Amino acid sequence: MIARAFLATALIFGITSALVPVSTMAETCRDGARNSDELARGYRSAVRDLSNACTNKTDAECLSAEAALDAALVALTAQNSTLKQDCVATAPPPPPPGSAPKPGNLVITEAMVNPNAVLDTSGEWFEAFNATSVTLNLKGVTVSTNAAGCTIDTDLIVQAGAYVVIGRNANQNTNGGVSVDYLCPALALDDVGAFIAIRYQGTIIDTVSFVGFNGVAGRSISLDPSAQTAVLNDNINNFCSASTQTQLPGGDFGTPGRPNPTCATVNFCASDTNCGSGQYCNTTSQQCVAKSPSGGTCVASNQCLGGVCSSNFTCQ
Ligand SMILES: [Ca+2]
Ligand SMILES: [Ca+2]
Ligand SMILES: [Ca+2]
């Protein structure tokens, strides 16, 4: 009986080699194994069963086992066909490019903390810059803001020297016309004193705090391009309100996803607190302009350099 089992074993491999050419079984499968490996396991199992079936058995019993094995081979051949199709259809995609960010690799460059065209719950966003010479993948990065934040749970690729925009609402029809790269509905940026932190695996990549910045509704807070580092954006004086040349489709101002313009010599303002000494805020043009010296003519009560304007708007 043992001799017959060996004969049957040789027959099995002879038959299966003819039925299933090795060259058709080389595709990588979904589980990382190969077709040939999976089939080989099936064959080994079938041979083991046959050896056991023929041990101390009659010829008739062994022939019966062989018949059962023939049926098993037919099933294995069909399985190979299925596996092959499965493997072709589910070949794993190549891994996405990009490195995880390290401290300073990302720089927060701009934020819309107080949109005017839409509600804050629809129109808040911030922008970050890839300050490295390599592609970054932000998957796993955690964003913290004043009230809440989010963890980026998909591949988010940012090319070297490019910008990424993370926003509260990705619908450009309802967010002021901003193209958002990653939706973070829990984002919440206080109009005054907004705070943003980007971390990867608990390590801070960059933070900004807008405490002390008197922003203007409808204008993003924009970092001067000369200060585009994770250290220099800690100085609130390196930011300015977005200029009039950067109007978004919804009517507000900013450059989401694009380089920031140089902070102009014109300071945009909402009130006198936005302006330096010797200036006041012209609320019509939203620009800081020089106050009138004593004896000059005023057009507003807060325009006088030395004091207040009289009722006939002469600076006293
Ligand atoms: Ca806000
Ligand atoms: Ca910083
Ligand atoms: Ca920008």
C-alpha cells in the first residue's frame, strides 16, 4: 500500500503540473501570499490525506481514496482559476509618496478666523506651507484649534514648497469660494485670539497664536512671505490682514492654497486699535491713515493727532 501511495503522489504532481502551469500562479494575492503557495498547501494536504487513507488499507480502499483525490484536484484547479482572477483584480496599489512631517516642516501661513461672506461655521479655514524640499504626507497629523480639531485619516500629500488648506466646510458654494484640501468640520477659530497647533504622533510640528492681532472681518490673517518659518510665525507682527487684491469668489479676502503677498505698507483695519500711533482707521476704506495735525481739518472725530476734532471737524 505504501508503494501505491507514492505512485499516487507522483501522479498527483504530474497531473497538477499539467493542469496548473506555475507561470499562471505568480500574481501577488490580497493577503500577501501567492497563488502557487496557496495551491501547494492544498496539494500537500491532499497527499497527506491519501497517505493516511492507504495506510493499512486494501487496494480497493486505496483506489477509493484516489478517486476522492481526483475530485479534490478538480476543485483545486477551479480554485486556482478563482485565485488568479482575485489576485489580478485586487493587486495592492503602490504606497503613496510622502514623508511624515517633522517639527518645522509645516508652517501655518494664513487663517480665516472671521469670515464675513458666510457664517464662521461654514467659512473658517487655515493654510500651511511645506517648508521642506520633499513631499510630505499628512496622514496621522492632528490639528488642534480653540474648541476642537481633527486627525487627518487619509493620505494628504503636500508637495515641496506647496500649500495645503484645511477647512471647516469643503463646499465652495457655501464656504466663500475656498478650495479646501481636507475637511475638518470640528475646526473652530476664535475671532480674537485664535490658536492652531499641528502635531504628529504627539510632537508639535507648528503652532500659531493670534492673541494680540486685531483682525478685520472678511480678511484672512496672512503671514508675510519673508517670515515663512515655524519660528517667525510666532511673532504676531509678521502677520497682516489680507489685502484688497486677494478677493475670493464669495467676496472675502485671502489667498488659500497660494503664496501670500507681502504685507503691504497699507494696514487694513476694523478700528483704531488695528493702527499704529499717529494713525486712525478709516472704516470706509478699512485702511489706517495718518491723523491730521493740530490746526488741520478732520473728516472724522478720531482723526486729530493732538486731541479730538471739534464739531466743525477742525483738529484742535
Ligand atoms: Ca471665528
Ligand atoms: Ca510657529
Ligand atoms: Ca496663502
